[in-house]
Amino acid sequence: MSSNDPLLQPYQLKHLRLKNRVMSTSHEPAYSEDGMPKERYRLYHAEKAKGGMALTMTAGSAIVARDSPAAFGNLQAYRDEIVPWMRELADACHEHDCKVMIQLTHLGRRTGWNRADWLPVLSASPVREPAHRSFPKEAEDWDIERIVADYASAAQRMQAAGLDGIEFEAYGHLMDGFWSPATNKRMDEYGGTLDNRLRFTWRVIDAVRQAVGEKFIVGIRMVADEDFSAGLSKDEGVEIARRLAASGKFDFLNIIRGSIETDAALTKVIPITGMRSSPHLDFAGEVRAATKFPVFHAARISDVATARHAIAAGKLDMVGMTRAHLADPHIVRKVMEGREHEIRPCVGATYCLDRIYEGGEALCVHNAATGREATVPHVIAKASGPAKRVIVAGAGAAGLEAARVAAERGHKVTVLEASGQAGGQIRLAAQNARRKELIGIVDWRLSELERLGVEIRYDSWAEADEVQALSPEVVIVATGGVPQNPPLEAGDDLVTSSWDIVAGAVKPGENVLLYDDNGGHQGMTAAELIANAGARLELVSPERFFAPEMGGMNHVPYMRAFHEKGVRVTINTRLNSVRRDGNQLVATLSSDFADGWRDERRVDQVVVEHGTLPLDDLYLALKPLSKNAGAIDYAKLVDGGDIFPNTQPAAGFVLLRIGDAVASRNIHAAIYDGIRFAMRI
């Protein structure tokens, strides 16, 4: 541990001593059960506490009232039942000297009326929120009275649970809905002047302070510049920060810049891969300088060097590395132990947030243990039995992860890779310059395999005889998949695979139709590259909306490129067939909704994306030679026990296949396969 490292210096926040300067800001991973932070929620935060951070903030946000129904798994802070659950979580983190806070809010218009109790959504004024499609009513005097009381009651519950503090959420929710000229059109004492627009905030903090006293930490995560013409200006936002800081009622400011009411705006607040890192760090530093007050901040501060700079340069008092800790919850511990180079990088894929906003739970694209702490370890323990000879065929995401975990378990691992480089489809995806950070998924694993002494044999097409000659005890087939065409009535030989476009094997034509019957990054990446090459492009999808396998935040840069390049998007339409007519191709389109409907497009290139077929020749050749004939006991995979049925005891090895060698899926599925199967060897 280097005592000179700015990140490792303690920080005194009022009466609270934070052991270092690293925190995880409030976010909602949607791990709650019945609105409560039960085991899964607790283990997620406890793992980060074990990893050495000084402060973990829960919820994003916990709701204080019934008429603020959960939008994405929010904790229900208005219920007394939450107290024992929060106490368990706080105790688990306090064991590691990690402080715990929670973010409280009334979502205002950032939710839907047709959820939970079907109560009307409200806001400062009846201004619709695009993201959640709600038309709010204007908050009445009796609404304000009860919501102020609800904040105070929720804060009392958190204090009773033994938390170290709370913060209010004031960006895109009810509280700052009163601040912003874009959402506050009121003509009463809560509208007009800045004094009036702050009235609700003062009422809330006064009620909370009366409920919890002066020795309980209370902060606010606030927008200090909405960064659009009709919204809260930088001047007014910084002035609000000054007033809150000078009031003596708050203990810290957690600074946000931007608006979150559309997907495009949200990515400016929370940038994804290909976008600028730490874009609002300097702004947060300006607020700190203007207020002379404790300032926290997080917005794509994904690497230790940037976090260290934020503290050393005096821009922040506490630095949030929130998505980075989904990728590696042990960042601080690795820094303390001189293992900074072993930190699993956040690559900005934002699979985590896209899943939340699409109604799922937060999962890191390349750390399958996050959110699964009860069953999947972040730190791999040695196997209790003897070391085994493990052969992994394929060095894509699944194969590299399986090799890493098997080696950590103490097994002797050799990887056979058919090409001259590791990475498989990830390397293909990274051909899009905007997504080049994805290669960090591969590079980190290669570094780990080198540390673990794993041999990788490149340009080695694994045949059954070659594998058997290595005397394996376990064979993991991770050979991936090959692109397949969608079902066509005719013209299979006339279409071009999206892979060929992305890899650069085939140049885009001048007039292109791209048919995407998969709905993920693959087709969209090909479309972006075609558009950027200057082609006239029509993207056709059979779905109600295109790219349904990809969340809204990752949708943004593709759509930006499509608008800038004039890409035409056609939904609810299928590609039936392709035929040649002179030097052109004629694509025949059909509809699921109108029998007999047909349309045609004359283009010079038809590109298709329809997922992959397993490259399973090696698996099929080895299957009859293996102890388990390739079979996996799924019940034992989930519940525990030996997952390999011993149907052929005389055979020399067990066999399994993972990732796209099984079926066309995604990076996270491949990584999850790799770790959960390798843990059972």
C-alpha cells in the first residue's frame, strides 16, 4: 500500500471517516425482490466492500412514496419492511469498513402511470417525459405536503437501518423538476423565480433534518447544468449548488451534468464506449471551486489513472467508479496490493445499463460473477482435487474465460486457436473504431493467461486426433460459430454476410440493402460501416422496431450515424428472395401482416445478418469418444453436483462445448458459459 497514492488517502466527511477516496455512486441494478434489498442485492454491495472501496451508495433511486412506482426495480423506501433488509446490507459492508448510503427520491414523471397501484404520475407541471411516456399531473398542495412527509419518513427508516447517510436524487426526478424552467411552468409560490423553484427542496431538507438530526449525513446528487436551451442553465445550476452548500443543511454535492429524458441525452450524461471518458469531470471541479464544498462525481471514470487525477488535481473529494466496479469490484484492493495491472477493465459496453432500462437486471458484459455472487465467485479458488489436463479449442470470449478459470483452479491448460489471433467475434466487433475498447475483454484475459502460465497455440486447427494426442482429461470446445443466411426462397448465393462487411473482406456497394433478422450489434455495426463508407443504405428488419436485442443507450450512436448518413430504416418487413437482373440485384420483400403483399428493391448489394450456426465439427467428432458423450446434467449445473454423466467410463476425457459453439448468443453468455463450466472441473 502506497501512502502517497491520492486515491488511498482518507477523507473526513463531517463526523464520517472514509478510508479512501473511491466510491460507487447510487444506481439501481434491479436485483431487488418485492422492492426489498434481499440476498442478491446485499451480496453485490458486500463484494465491493470486500474489494476495498470506502463508500457504496445503494439504490438509484429508492422511492419514498406509493405514487412513485418503480421504473426499474427500485427499492421501496416507503415501507417499514425495508429496515431489516437494509440493516443486513449495511452490516455486511461495515464488516469491511465500507460506509453505506442510499439515494432517496420521488421519481415524479420518470415512471409510468400503469404500474403498481395505477396512481397518477405527477411533476411540478404537466410536461411529458419522453423516456417513460408519462403525462404527469401538476403536483397539488396536498401532494407536496404528503411527499415532504414521505421523504422524512424514508430518511428515518434508513437511519434506523444503521446506514451512514442518504442523498436526494435531483436530476430528471421530482425535486429538480421544480428547478428546471423546462419542467416548471407553475404560477404559484413554487414557480417563477429561483427562490420559488427551490421551495420544495428546502421543505424536504428541513423535514428530513427534523426527522434525522444534524449528525446523519445528507447529501444531494444534483444536476448543475441540464445542457439544453430550455433547461436549467449552468449559471442557475451552479447558483443552486452554492445555495445548497451555504445552507448548512447538506453535507455533500454529487454533481451531474445533462438531461436524461431521452436515450440520446442520457448517453451524454453516462457515456458509452466510443464516447469521451470523464466528460464532466472538469465541470464538477468548477462546482467544487465555486462552492468550496465536498463534491462527489461519477461519469465514465473507468480507469484508476483518471480517478487518481480527479483527486490529485482537487477536482473531487470522492470519485465514483460505478460501472468500473461492476467489471471489477476489487479495484481498490488491487491498487493497495500493487496489482493495478490485474484490474479487469470496464470497456464501456454499457450492457449493464441497457439491460436495466430494457427491464432486465444489471450484468457486466465480461464479468459474469457480478449480480451472481451467491453462485459465481469473483476470486477463483483452487480445485480441491488433483490438477487435470484441460484442452480448450478456441480463443474467443468463451474459450479464453474457460481457460482463465480452469488455470486459476490449478489445472494444466492448453488453448488451441485456429487463427493467428485470439478474440473471435470480439475482434470482429472491434473493427468498428467506435467500439475498439471491446478488445479490452480479450487483452485482459490474454494478460491473465500469461500470468497463469497457460499455453496458447495459434494457427492450430484442432482435429480430433490432435486433441486426443494431448492426453486430455477435459476438452472444452469453444470454436464459436459461422454466419448463416436468413431463410430465403431463393438467392442464398447472391447475398453478402455482415461478417464480410465488418471484417473488410467485401467492400460495401454503392446502393445497399441490409436485412437484419438478428437484432443485435452485428447487423447494426455492418450498417454503420456501410453508411460511413458513403453507400446509399436501407436497413430492413422484420421486427416492430429494429435492433431489439440491443438497449437504448447503445442504440444512440448507431442512430446518430444513420441520420447523418441518410440511412433509410424499414421495419415490419421480411426479405423473401434475391435474384440477379443484369448488373443489379432485386430483393423481394414481404409482410407478416398482409398476405400476398410484395415489394421490390433494386440494389447492387444485399447484406444479411441472421446470427451464427455452431462450428461443431470437432465437438461431434469427439462426442462418441468422451466419458459423458457430450452430455451435461443441467439440474446439477444449477443446483450443484457432478455435471458430467459418466456414460462411457472407459473413455479418457469429459467433453463440453460452450458459447456460440452451442448456439448463437452474445459476449456475456459466452463469458458466463466459460466461468460456470470451468468452475465445475
